[in-house]
Amino acid sequence: MACGLAIFGQRQGVSLAGSSIRDRLLADRRALLDLGTRNRLVHIPLRTKNIRAIEIVEERSTNVFALLGAGKRLSFLHSESASADGASEDGSSGQGTAVAPDDDESGSHKKHTDTKLQTKLSAEGLQKRLLDIWYDARTIEEEQGVNILYLAFGLLKWFEDDKSEVERLAPLVLLPVRLERSSAADRFHLVSRAEPPSTNLSLQAKMDGEFGIKIEDFGDEDEVDVAAYLAGVGATVSGKGRWEVKPNAMVLGFFSFSKFLMYRDLDPENWPADAGLDEHPCIKGLLNDGFEAPDPIVPDDGKIDSVIQPIAMHHVIDADSSQTIAIEEVARGRHLVIKGPPGTGKSQTITNIIAAAAAQGRTVLTAASMPECDREAFREPIWDRADDVVEIVERGERFAKLRTAFDAAFVEAAWNASLDQCRTTLAEKGDSWFRLFSGRYRAQIGLLASYLKVPLPKTLAQRLLLVDGLIGAQAARRAFEELQTAGKAAFGSAWRGERSDWARLGSLSSWWSAFSERDLPAGARERLSRIRVSDEDRQSFDSFDASFRSARSTLDGLV
């Protein structure tokens, strides 16, 4: 029998003397950790010349955090004292003296509240570094589906022991960001991805495990006080000689959490007491007990056609004998793992498995296709009413578009103004030859003009259209504000009110609404909220998605 892939689904009982399931789980879990100093979450080598990172200097971290949180686009300033290759005049890589801050108090305040970020790099070095980071960030997100570009706020200076002279620097608060530019000739801007900041989970684990120092998470994840958090960490490490927190140190660079998130999810203490992870049948089978070996549906020397009738196959892509058996195994309800090197047909087999399930009238839920979200919020009861969640997003998206459109024409005060009387007066007297003699008409026109950023329209029709539009936008805002509590419950830390990322929230609500009307098993949402998909898994599913789309296109052409 030709074997295009290996199938592992029947594991005989394995004896692991002296090792409990919990011990095995904890040992495998520890293997996920990378707490060495090569991990940039543990140490950022700022003095390395070719590092893909940019140090921000002469700025206040709280001001920068607030500007990004307000949706501001920040640009970068080069150092006048850096050499052409990007290094500073003292010869170190990016460690030179930046442009000196303004001496007077007003100048210093202006410097720290503008939208320009000072760096230590030369003009040429800064642009090259920004281009490299932008290209790498875009490539990683396109190929792996994840963002690992963060702006780090605050650095912990620490040493591996009391005798060490090697200074280590670890980030404390990490905010997801992205670099943007409108054209190749335009400068780069830094913007927030409207996602919540994170504490440094890897650093917390290292400090706790090796030094007995517990660095806490944020007290309130909805309203993060960066200054207070950094001060708290400083107090926590104050007992260690030479250790200190640099609250205004900031670094733009790449930081990956994926393995640590899996490490935390596999902690038995994070699971309910009555549903322990180490008591789950699949975990017990994988780590200790093994699985009962059922009889193969086709013996090694057997003929497939007598067992799997060709007319009963629902393949939409060609499959060899081993793939056909794997597809039939799944169709009969068996659990198995399919493993093989690239090019052996794993994605095509998954495509055929889904086609077979669809032919049986079954629903297939692909966990890797689940959009990124606040997993805790996804467990909230409001998700039982998918239509309500969709309505939240639709109202929010509609108001956001109206807000953008009318902010270009009206000042902020207009949003809270009552324009009913203005509208009535315009409709009654706007066409009259004697309107200019009416004090009421002149007062309402003056009021309307005071709310405008643009010139007052000439014609009555244009004026009415403008007023009616704002009245409609005000109504949309009131309707949206009624859903603030529900929106926060549904989306958790991803909820930013009218500044929410509506494309992101919409992708989650649309994805779930496609399944909520189906007969999903009890607790499906709870289980989905606990699933973490690795970068490698996403790559595999992207490959599958391409195969599936190709097969569907071919099938559509035949129908």
C-alpha cells in the first residue's frame, strides 16, 4: 500500500513507572519556556549593532502611552550627534547622546507632549532601521497571522547574581503597535493597534522561579496606569542591589508570547477543580495510559474497495490509499493524528475530511479560524445571543463612520447641541424673501455657523441636509451609547467604545454567528475560549484554506 502520510491514532499502553500524569504534564509544560537571556522578553541587547529595535529617548512614557491610546500617529526624530552609519559619536550602536532637551520649562513640556519620538540614530540609520522593522513586521503578520511588534514601556535593569557585572534590561509593559506610511516617499508613523497592553509574562516567570520575586499583573486591565505599575515594580525589586526600574525607557521591537501563553494555559492550577487538565481522558491517554487500539478498518494486506465503496466517497481532491483510510477513519467517528513532512497531502486530506462531514450533514468548526479576541469575554452569556453581538458591532460601525464624516464639518460642541429648533426655523423661513428681517432666523443661522468648521452652505437644501445629517448622527450616537455595557461584556479588553477596531470585532461576531444557529455541542464556546493556536498551526491551516478554496472553485466549475 502506498503511504503518502503516516497515521498515528492507536497508541498501546505505556508504563511510566514513578511518574504521574501531573508530573509528566508539568515537565512537558516547562519545556515550552525560554527564560534564557537570548529571549528579548528577558533581555534586550540594546548595544548590539544590528538589533531590529529602536530605543526611544528623552520622552515621558506616560505621555507617549496616552498619545497612542488616543489614536495619535507618532513620527520619529533622528539624533544630530549620531554618525551616518546609525551609531552615535561615542562609537556605540545607538547609545550616543540625543538632542538635548529644552532648558526652559515650557519648551520641555512641549517636547514631551508632541507627536515626535526622539531616537539615538542618525537620519540614514533611523530610516533603514524603520524600513527593516516595517518589512519584517508585515512579513511575519502576512505569513504567520500574528503581530509581534510592540512598544515596550519601562525597562527593568537586573543582574543574574550579585557578582555579575553584566547589566540586563527587560521590558515591563508591552503595547501592540504597527508602523504605517502612505507611500514609499512618506515618513513612517507609529500607531496603536487598539489592543490592550500586556505585562511581561516571561519576565514574571523568571523573576518568580529564579529570584522569588513576584511581579504582579495590572490591577485594572481596562484603565492601565503605566506610571503606577512601573512604580510598583520598582518597589518590588527595591531589595535587590543595583536593580532598578527605568520608567521612561522605551523600545520599539519584536516580542513573541506564543509559547508562554501555551505554558500558562497548561498550568493545572488554572483549570476548574472538578475538571482538572490532568484528569482529562485525552491528556491521560497521551501522557500515561495510552489509548485502546481498535481494529483497523482495513488490514495492512487488505483491499480498500471491499471496505470503502467508491460510490460512498465524497472526495473533492484526489487521495491515495493511506489518505482514503484516514478520511474514512474520521467519518466513522474515530480520533487520530495525521503526521507527515511537507508535501505529503495533509491539507488535502483535511479538505476531503470536511467534504465528507458536509456530505453527512455535519458541522465542522475549525478552531484555527477563530479570530483573536478576549477569551474571558468570549465566555460571557451575551454570546449565547449572537444577533445581539452583531447589532453592537453594526451600531458601533455605523456611528464611527458618521462620527468621522461629521467631525470634518462640525466642532465637538455640536454633538451635544439640540438642532431641532434650528431645523424648524430653516424649514419655515429659509425660502422667504423676508427671512433676513426675522431675528429668530438670524439667530439660528448664527448658531449653525458657530458649530461649523466649514463655510455655511449657500442653499437651503444644503443647509437642511447638513442639519438633518448631524441630527441623525446624534441619534446614532445615543443608540450606540445604550450598548456600551453590553459591548464591554462581549469584547472585554478589545472594547474601546467608539474607537474600537470594528473590523476586528466584526470578524469575531460574524465568525461566531455563522455557528450559533447550528447544533453545537454543549460547552463548545467554553472549550474554544481555552484553545491557543500556535504560529505553526496557523500556517498549516492557511495551507489547508488555500487547498479548500481551490477545491471549491473546481467543484463550482463542474456544477
